[in-house]
Amino acid sequence: MYLAFSDGFGTALGKGAGAIAAYTALGLVLLIIGFLAVDLATPGRLTTIIRTNRNANATLLAVCGIGAVGLVVAASIFASGGKLLEGLIATLVWGLVGIVAQLIASVIVRYLLGVDVARLMAEEKLEPSAILLGATQAAVGLITAIAVI
């Protein structure tokens, strides 16, 4: 018995590793954009509210927002197929659409329920309205991810 690699194995492995790195980099950029979008939609500086004030409501909204963007990015990568550049472009567009959809949904739910996000960011304990807004972000991320597939 001997071990041998098929022709083109090294090339395919290198291209695959390059694609993984490219999608990971794009995913990271989209996660950062998603976090910044959540930050813009939240009164005050979200990182300060989380890090300095250790606010559970802000943390929950940030976690749900990032998780939802991650769902959209993962679904976009799964659905992209084909050529790398086309897949990256599709992932970028669908990821940005998912981020915008989350922001719109959050604003609508805040308005319909009359949630005062500024007050929520000042509360020391986890509030039911933060859980509802976080669940909305997660649900919109899941809906958008399934729509992409």
C-alpha cells in the first residue's frame, strides 16, 4: 500500500483554503458592520454601555444582532456556490440586506411596543423588552437567512 495524491489535489486544497480565508474575512467585516449598525440604532455608545456599565440589556441586543448577522452570512456563503468572486459579492449584498432588515424590524418593533431604548440602556437588570427586541433581531436574521437559501 502506498499513499499518493490525485492530480490537482494541492491546487484544489490551496484554492479551498483561499476561499475559506476570503469568506471568513468578509464575514468578519459584515459582523463588524452589523455591530456598528446596532450601535448606531442604540442610544449611547454600545461598547461603553457594555464594557463600562456592564449592561445586560445592551449586551443582549448586541449578541442577538451579531448572531443574526452570522446566520445571514452563513446562509449567504452556503447559497453562493459557483465562482469565488460571485459568491463573495452575493454574500456581501445579502449580508448588507440582512443588516438593514434587522434595523428596520427593530425600529418597527420598538415603535409598536413603545420601547424606550434609552431607558432600557440605563436599566441595571435584564428587561423583558430587551429580550423581545433581541428575539426580533434573531428571528429576522433567521428569516433573512432562509430567504437567501
